[in-house]
Amino acid sequence: MGLFDWLGPLGFGGRRGWSELPAARADSRSSEQKLYSIDDHRAVLTVPTLVHGPGTSDILRGWRGNDSNSAVYACLDKLTTAIAEPELKVYRLEDGERVENPEASVLSVLRRPNPHMTLDTLLAYLIWCLQVDGNAYWRKLRSGNETTGNVVELWPISPTRLELKRDNPTDFISSYRYWHTPSRYEDIPPENVVHFRHGLDDQDHRLGCSGLKRLAREVSSDDQATHYADRLLHNFAVPGLSVEFPSDADSLSQAQIDEIKARLQAAYGGDNVGAVSVMSPGGRLVSHGFSPEQMQLDVLHRVPEERIAAVLGVPAIVAGLGAGLDRSTYANFKEAREAFTEMTLIPSWKAIAATITLSLLPDFSSDSAELVDFDIAEVRALADDENAKAVRLKTYVDAGILDVNEARAEIGREPRALVPASDPADAEAPGGEPPATRSRPRILTLPRSTKALDDLPGQYDKLKDDKLPDWEREMQTFLKQQHQRVDLALHAGGDTAYDLVPESEATLLGETLTPLQAKVLDDVARLVVAEFGIEFQLDDPATRAYLTEAGQNVVGITDTTREAVRAALIEGQQAGEGIDQLARRLRELPAFNDARARTVARTELAHSTTTAALANYRASGVVVGVRVFDGDYDGACAAMNGRTFPMNQLPPTLQHPNCRRAFAPIVDASEMEKSA
């Protein structure tokens, strides 16, 4: 019975189940060529005689056999674990852009390849086969006609079960001969096989090339090092002892020697190592064994481990091999993980997706503009690239190259207005025309106020007192959500402060503060216009410059949070804490509590208010300098209080957190001269 007989036409006849699949090939070969059933992953590691010579036969057999290599397995395990991380999607090329097609029919079989295996399982087995054999195969099972029916299932086949046939010299591959038993085979047409290759075999371009087969000597050396260490420990773990007696003691017979040796081995060997010994007068036990420091067995593994890791494309530190761990730190582990993703996984994802596009997608779509690819946007090891992108976009916004909505579009977010329109005239211009794009409301000409300009700092203080509760609530919400993101990153495997508090946190904080800062600019503008009684307005470049200046502290605030998280991680790691204990420690950090939210809110509100006042002073065209109102809360503030500065030599807007510094405008140049 063939697989097609078992499957039957789609919708006709009953399936008889997994037990009715063809039986595995009988074990009629030698132990070096033993085969396993099609669903057993060990089958792929049955690689008879990679090269000729002592110690090179069957060195890769099975992931459970006594002679399997732990360094090879460690690298392969990391590959199989990581290969299925991104989601496989279908895209269509439209005007040079890739547009996702979530309704593509091929996704139905990719999401559920067969009743017993997920796509993740198929991908893990696929990368395992590619590394070990250089080839991996998926068999297509069709409904109805065996060659033209709809593909309904995908099944992996061990490379040890397939043989490529060329019956016609003009054929690249005439068929894939699938051996059910040593005496029974089935020829599968090429259109029913998805053939994945790892490069090309120079001797036969129909096949891929296995790097692991070129590692026979290194794998054998690593095995011999393990065997050597095992023998040393087995023979000398007693450790090796001799019994010495004084030279004038009576000689011992062979029977006595054998009896003493047997008693010592029974008393101090095996589980009795380290037991207390009591010798007869004159007798002395002398050890001839090696200490672990003297043996230094780890050195024997270094060269083969490094070469195994290099050929398989898995950094030794990522695989957990000794060749990498003795030089590992959190920083270089992160870099190694990124290198592993960029140099090994991304090319593998690209090659696998290209093969699926070539050999499977045409069974479901005749559209040549469609393709299959992995969506690597959510791959965690590449997250730093997204963080760098966020920082780069912020730089472009700060420089006026992009506006905020253009930057938001780059990261896939909906646009939003920076400054809500507060003037009814902004809703619609006369004649039904849409309002002009601008960041500031209209400023009307008002009569000059008789109040002294020195009263403005007092009005700024009242404005800050009115707005502080809203700013505090926003900061409390942000810090609470930031802690939640930190906790999620920790439980997702983040192990450095940059993993938990990435650069993108500064962008998120900036997005939280920007609407508040824009509203402050509006309110300060009204106060300044009311006092000056003249008409002026801030154009878009001036508004962007204000928002940049007002947001200059968000990176520093984020850095402070990151340093607090880093200190907590170090303390927790030194205390041997697990994930839950570290999470509790981070939850209790002052960096996320309401007191810090209050301090940040008060400080940033004061900085934004003063920065808004200076922006309006410049826009007015009449302010030549400022007078500092700073109180006498400390020596530095008292020294600045009452001093005057020209507009091109302004002091910092704040002296310290919670600072109440404000600037009153000076419009008379002679007043500046008197103050000087």
C-alpha cells in the first residue's frame, strides 16, 4: 500500500490513520547503517562513514546514541530552536513594494502541514537535515490525482531514505526513490517533493553540501577528548594509591598483596571515595592520581569545539560550549546572538523561503508576483536595530528633516496632531478652504497691558501649579507601563539593562510628553501676548525647535532608569536570584514609583514652561534679554536670582530637579546696560 492509497481522494473514503503508514525499512543493515522510522528525528543523523580512517565511522549517529557528539548537538539544538522564530508569510509585489497577503491559500497547508506536526517541527527538522546531510525534503501529499491534485499535507522525509534517480539524461532529477524497506521502494515524481539544499555539492549539483561532513576529524577529536577524560576519571578517581611499608618490614606474599589491594578498592573506591582510612603501624597510603587542575581536560576540547561552532555557524558562546563560555559576558553574548542571527539565521530564512516560493507556492498560485518570506521584524535579536531606528528618527525630527507624523509613519503608527487646534478659526478658513498646516494658533493683536513685565514669572508659577496634576498622572501612567514592559522583557529572556530598557523607551517618553509640552507653549504664548500687546507668532520651525529643546531630557531620564535597572540586575545576580526574585526587585525600584513620577513631572513642566517663554520672547522681536527669578532655595539659585542676561547668553533653564527658575523679559536695552 502506498501513501496515496492511505490518503485517498480528498473527501472520499476514510483515512485509516498514522498506524497505516508504510512500515520503516527492516533493520537488515549493519549497526552503522541502522535506519529509523520516518517520524524519528534520529534517522537524519545516521551518517555512515563520513571519511575513511580510524574513529571516523558513524560518529554522528543519533541524538541519543552513546557515540553522539555533544558539541555538534549543542549547535544543532540552537539552530532548531531559533529557526522557527519568525512567522512565514506570503507577500505580493506591487509597484516595487511588498504587500502582505494574509489570505493566500498556501498558508492553509503551511499553518497545518499534517495532522501530527506543526510548521515549527518541520522547520526544526529541516535545518537539522541541512546541516547534517546538506539536503532536506518535504513530500507533498495531494488529493485525487497523484501529480495534479491539490496539495493537502506536507511530510518530512529523512535524507537517508531518498535516492535521486536520473532515468533520462536530459532530466535534472527524474524521480526521488523512497525506500520503504531494503527490498521495496517507491519512485516519487519531482513535483511532489520540496527539495531544500545547503549550497551545492561540487560532485553533484542536484544535491546540497553538508558542512558537518567536513568536520569528521574535529568531531572525532572532540569525542576522543571526552573518552580520554572518562578513562582518566574511571581509573584514577580513587585516586591511584599504593601501600608502602618500612624497608625492614616482613615481605608480603602475593596472596597478601592481592587481599590488601582488594580490601582497599572495596573500602575507598566507587561510592566510598573520601572515606577515612586506618593503617596498621608502619603502613602508609601514597596517592599517585591527578588533581582536576593538573589534568586540565577542558583544553583538549577547545580546538574541535571552535571549528564545529564555526562550520555550523553558531558562535560557541551561544551554543554554551566551553570555547565560548570562558570569555563570556552579557555584552559579548548579546553581540554573539546578533551575529548568529545576521550571519546564519537570516541567510537560512532567505534560502528556505526562496525554495518554498519556487517549489510549493506554484501549487497554490500562478501569480508570479507572489512570494513567501519570513517576517523578521519581530525577531528579538534584531530589536536593537529597531531601537537604533527609533533614535535615528528622533534625530531627524529634532533636526527638522522629518515631522513627528512622518516619523510615526516610519514605525507603522497612525499620525496624530501635535497641537490640538484651540482657535475656532482653525476649523475652517473663510470660503470653505481647509486651514493652513501650522503648529501654532493665530495670535491676535491685543492692547499693551499696564502690568509690569516682571509679573510674568509669577503667572508662569500659577500656570505650572495648574498643570502639574495632569503631568503627574501622565508620568505615573508612563512609569507603570514602562515597568510592565521591563517585566515582560525580563520574562522573555532579557538579561541586560539595555534589553529591559532599550533606547526606544526614550522615544516613548518623548511621545508622552510632547502633547503636554505643546499645550504649555500655547498657554505661555497667550500670557506673553497679553503682556506685550503686540502681534507675533511662532512658525513651524520655531515650534519644532521648542519641542526639541523641551524634550532634551528624555534620554537622560531613560538613562537614569536604565542605570537603576542595571544596578538591580547586578545585585540580584550576585545574590543568585532567579527570574521571579529579579522581577520582584525591579518592581520595588524607586525608578518606577509615584515619587519619581512627581519629580520628573515637576522638573519637566518647569523646563518646558521656561523654554516656551524663551521661544516666545525670541518670536516677539522686541525682547533683548531676561532677568532671572530664582529665589533663595540654595546657594546656586540665590546667586542667580536677579541677574540679567542677553538673549544670546542665556543661563540653563533649571539649576537642579524641582527648580523654580523663571525668566522675565527685558525690552529696554538700557536696562541691560544698567544691570551690567
